[in-house]
Amino acid sequence: MNQIDLEINGRQVRLRDRGLSLLEALRDDLGIRSAKDGCSPQGQCGCCTVLVDGQPRVACVTPLRRMRGRAVTTIEGLDPDVGSRWGAAFCATGGSQCGFCTPGIVLRLEGLRQREAPVSDDTVRKSLLAHLCRCTGWHSIIEAWSEYGAPLVLVGRDLERAAARATIEGGVPQRVDPDVPVGGGGFADDAAPPDALVAVRDGRGGWVVGETLAEARSAAGKVQGRRAPGELRWPLDFPPGEWDGRLRTTWVEPAYLETDASWCEPGGEPASPLANGGAFGGKESSEVGAVARRLADEHGRPVRVLYSREDTVRLGPKRPPMAGGVRGDGTGVMRVVRTPGIAGAVGRVVPGISVEEVDVPGPPTSAGLRAAGWAEAVALVASARDQTAPVLSPSGAVAEAVVADDGVELSVRCGDILDEVVLRSYCLGAAHMALSWVWSEGITVDEEGEVQDLTIRSFGILRAVDMPPVTVHLEPSGDEPVNGSDAVFAAVAAAATVAGGCPDAWPTRRARGQDGDGDGDAKRSS
């Protein structure tokens, strides 16, 4: 095979031309795991961004052969002082939670920083069109840009208390540390041994095992994801009756960026797919750990088990669609796609709403996703009354939000704050997710129940340039700390509904074909 000579992080490297992408070569041939695979490969999430001759480039759709004679820089190749400054800046502002998307974002910002001309915050936002972040709500990332190089940004911060707050908000143990934004989040596939086999789904319910990811995907005949040309569909009819407020929703993808992954030694315990984040409840029932254990025992070698983005969309749980009607006194009926636990979730927060579960062909659903069922019920009541009210979540947190033309203002009381930066970051992220859900999110599912939108940009997630200003008021309390971001999520969704005139269907603003087509870098390098 032809040899490809290039420079990786200041070192001359010679690789065989096996038709790999730059990302595959970095992760599997060279063991550089800071560049992440979030879209498998669609060139749409930005998690794999590296610098090529100093310019940001998405690596997943960049053929390795085009890198001949070029200089590639990953997080590991940054000057140690530069990398540590970026890690400190993101940690200081809450610009990173799970840390999956941020290594690519850091390199994008570092490419901007190296420009001679001044760079405005507006330019930073536009540069982030190449990226998706599901956790932070974008504002804290913009703040990290301004915070870069600031002296003593972490002095006096108790990172153990910060991690305790992150664990409460994320639902799983989490770390808060400057190394997380620059790739130290401990994701399952990053820790797999270099000699591990790789298993991917074959599209027929089975698994294909190969020596490398490229080999396994080739043997499985992986078909690249697509975006459906059809319109969104609302699968449930409103319940009959005279209602003061009505609302129905479509299928919504949780859209966590780290696709399901695990690995296991023969006879060992599989790596958790949750890593440094809870995936908003989307991985609670993931099969990848059990599959990794089984295949490792069968093959007598460590095995990495990886979902593609398409697998995650087809097989991962969705928010159950609903259609409801409510009177001004808070009583009414909500029809929901059959989902274990959903009736109880609604009843704990809005007991006046009765739940009718309906069997509808479609992808799996889960009541474990963020505020599933009860957030919809809160918004339904707000629509009936044409006004918002403080939201009391099942955890005991109280949140209130106002959505206006000039931005979002929210307050939350959730016990001991523990760490203001982390709690604010989670509240910003919840506000982003709620606005995105109400305004633009949804996936196409056909009448047979098959998901048609398989590209990450087709989900309708709000981009950095779409996110309005958000002011967060954290109300201190001596009570035990409880989750606050779920209450914020429900409060912002209800406030966005009222601000939008109480429409009877979400998403309210989405026009097909206007939610982004991916990364311009990808088009130039594919």
C-alpha cells in the first residue's frame, strides 16, 4: 500500500493508506483519543475537530490520504500552557459538563485565537456553527473564550463540591476538573485497550466483529445516515372535550453526543456507557455493556462495542409523543405513547391530569428522559391559563422562567448551591434544551414507526447563533441540595409556550430545510 507521511503533534509519522479517515487513523492507528466520534461520520457535530496547518478541520470526513505532507494538531499537541489555560477557562465558566464535545471546540477556538485580527464574540458564535453542544447552552462556552488566560480563574473553588452538584444534576457520578474540557472525561471507548476487537451492529439484529472499527464497519456494510425529505408527524390526536389549552408533541431525540459505547475484558466488568455524563437518561437501558461482556467471553479478547449515530437514533429511547387538553383549573386528559412509568411521572406533578397510554408504532420511549411527561403537563397547564407559575419538580426544586424578545430570565431554588458555576451551567443547558424542544426539535418517524432522520443536524437542536441571552438567578438555601435543572427545563418550556401565544403543537418555529446542513469544513474536505 502507499505510504502517507505527515506530521502529527510535531512528530513525523508514516501511515499506510488503507482508505481511512483522519479520525480513524488518529484514534485507532495512533491511539489519540481526544478527537471524538459523535456522528459516525457525518461531519456535523464538530467533536472530531483538529487543526490542519493551523486551521480547524473536522477529521471524520477528511480522508487521511489528503493529509500527506500536512501538519495535524490535536489537543495533545497544543503547548502545555495553552492547553491548561483552555481547560481552566472552560472549567471556570462551566463551559464543559461531560466534556465530549469540548476538545473539538477548544481547537476551534485556538484556531481563532491564533489569528492576528481581533475576534468578536459574534465571530466566535458563528465559528461554533460547525459544532453541537447538548449540555451547556452555549453561553458559558462564549464566556470561556473571554476567560482564556485570565489569571487565577480557579482560585478558591472547591471542585469536590462542584462535582457533587454536577452529580446531582447529571444523575451519575461526574468529575469537574480542568482536564475534562480537554479530553479527560473518561469516555468508555477512550479507555479501551489498543488490542481490543471492535464490534458494530450489522443492521439485521446481530453484530460484526473486526480488528479495527473501519474493518468492522466495512464488513457490516454500514449505510451512511440520511435526513428524511418528509415532514414531521404528530402521531396522537387530541382527546375530545372542551379545553382551555391544548398541546401535542412529536418524536424527540435526546441527542447526547457520545453514542453508546462500552468495552470489556474476558470475564471482566464492562465499561459504563455513561462515562462523565448521564445522557439525560437516554442510556439507562443501553445494551452495549452486556454485549461487550458476551463478545469478550466468546472471543477470548477485549472487545469494544460501538453504536453508530444511526444506531443510537434508531434504537435509543425518545421522549414519548403526547396530545393533551386541560382546563384552567388544571384538570384534563393527556394521551401519551405507551411508556412505562409515564402516568406516575405526570401524576406526581400535575395530579389533575389523567393519562391515557396509546400504542403507536415507533422507536422506543422512556420516562427516564429529562422531566418526561411532567414537563409537558406543566406546559399544558400554563397554556390553559395563558400564564406561567413557579414549577415545583419531583425533587423539590422550584424554578420560574420568563421568555421575552430580549432573552430569558430564570430563577431556581434547589437547596445548597454547592457550586455556583456548575449549577448555572446546568441551568443554562436546561434552558437551551427546553427552548430547542419547544421551537425546533423533532425527528421524522414514518407510519410504520421507522425513524427517518438519522443525521444529527436533522434533530433541530438550537445552534450557538440561535440561543438568546439567559439570565440565571440562583436562590441560596440551607436545605439539602436537589436537582434543579429539570425544574428549569420545565419552567422554560412552559414560559416559551406562553410567550409564543400558547400554540397547540411543538415544535413551533421549525421549517424543514432551515436547521443547518452541517459543517462547511466537511464539505471542503470530503
